[in-house]
Amino acid sequence: MYIATVHSTNSWVREHIDTFQDTCLWTTCQTAGRGQAGNTWESEDGQNLLLSFLVRRPPISAEQQFRLTMATSLAVCETVHSLLPIEEAQIKWPNDIYVGDNKLCGILIETVLMGTNIDYAVIGIGLNINQTQWQTNVPNPTSLKRLTGSTYQIEPIANALTTALHNELTKLSDATLKARYMQHLYRREGEWQFVEREVNTMPTQIAQRNNPNAFWAKIADITEQGLLVLSPKDTNQPTQAYHFKQIQYIL
């Protein structure tokens, strides 16, 4: 379903949750877009794809809800790869989509639980397509047009992404899901700088390279609950698992 202008696709779907069994809403104009951890989502009117997908009673438990993140991230990577076959779309944990060191897409998944199960999830995706300039202090954005110089029709991309997302959501219990997610993980090889962050710092700020608290580590694993497991270069420091609000990459 297409609406020309909406405050937030995720918010609109949740406000109309009793109207639809399953739905996919997309727009190119969002007046109050939201991102992870209290951030806003900047999108120039008419230039990008803003999409929300409603999933009721997915066949996984509440403890397994990170599988929604993995499936969604893979669907976006597949869609981007069809448009940029010579570029590698990667997943910057937990769910930003990067090309190189620049952010092409953000994902916001909101779940409502019912006991140990998920009653429904609203999967929000913001994919930068034709925007080339950002007004706010967005640190490292990119878009399809920035990467290729071409202007894209948005509706075919919305259709392709919806199809890819639907296909991935049918594989939520697939044993290969995590392995495929890990194969697409940003900085999955080698050692990189990270810094712990203050959980109450809102919105998220980009960590600077000269941060005195930075440390070198490699990605050891992602837990089933979606925690990032880091193995520090300093062997005197223990391997540790982090929630996404507890750690930042230094870009």
C-alpha cells in the first residue's frame, strides 16, 4: 500500500493495527521518521524509500526475535545487490546496511510480545535512493545515486524489497539464517576499534577515532539474542558480549 505522505510508516501501521491482518506500507515522504536509539531519520521528500511491513505471530519465540533483524537485513542486502552487483552490501551490526564505510539503509523493528511469543512486529526500512545531500549532521550517509550517479524509480525497488522480505520471513526458523547473516557482516574479518558508550546517551553519537577509551577487537560471534561478542586484541582482557546500546564502532 502506498501513501504519498505519512508522519512515520512504523507509527502509521501501529496506529492502524486493528485494520489489517498483514500489510506493507511505503512512502517517499515521511515527516517524523524515527531511527534506532532515539535518533530521527532524515529523508528528502520524494527521494527515498520508506517502508514498513507488518508481521503477525511470526513462528519464533520472543527470545528469538533477533531472527527478524537477521532476515530483514539479508532481504535488504539481496535487494541492494540486485541494483549494485559490483558492490558488497554489508550489515553493520545489528541492522544498518553499509556499502563501504557509508550507511545506505537503516532498519527499525518494533515488536509487541504476548507472553513468550511475539504478537506482532512492525519492520521499518529506510533505504536511501536518490538523495545526495543531507541537512542534519548525518555522519556517513550514502545513496544509490551517490554510488552510481544514476537516478532510480522507487516503486520497482519497493516491490523488489517487499518480495525479498517476504521470502526471508518464511525462513525465520532456517538453520542457515545466522550463518548467512554473519557472511554479510561489516568488518567481519580482522581487528577494529570499538568504544563502550554510555547507555543513557541519546541520541547516538558517532565515536571519534581519537577517543581515549577505544580498544582493538575482532568480532567473535553474534549470540541468538543479537549480542555482539568481541574478542579484544589485548589478551589480558576477556571476550565480552555487548547489547547494541553498549558498544560503538569507530568509523
